[in-house]
Amino acid sequence: MGPHAAFIWLSYAAVTVTVIGLILWLLADGWKQRAELAALERQGVKRRSSH
């Protein structure tokens, strides 16, 4: 890889950590949205798309 191997590996590691972080954030947000939607439906609030 040459003299820049450390930079290349650190860059790959940074991208990997960032992508994994984004995936985890999206999963957590999806779970939160589902929980909030379920709470609203329990209160009797219905979705506008379900006429």
C-alpha cells in the first residue's frame, strides 16, 4: 500500500464507523417512530391515509 497505508486504513475505519453509526441511528429512529405511532393509535388517533 505504500507510505500512505496508515492514512488509508484510518480512512476506511472512519467510514465504517460512520456508516454503522448511521445504520444504528436509523434503526433506533424507526423503533421510536413505531412506538409513537402505536401510542397515538391507542389514544384513538388514526392515520389520515386510512380512510
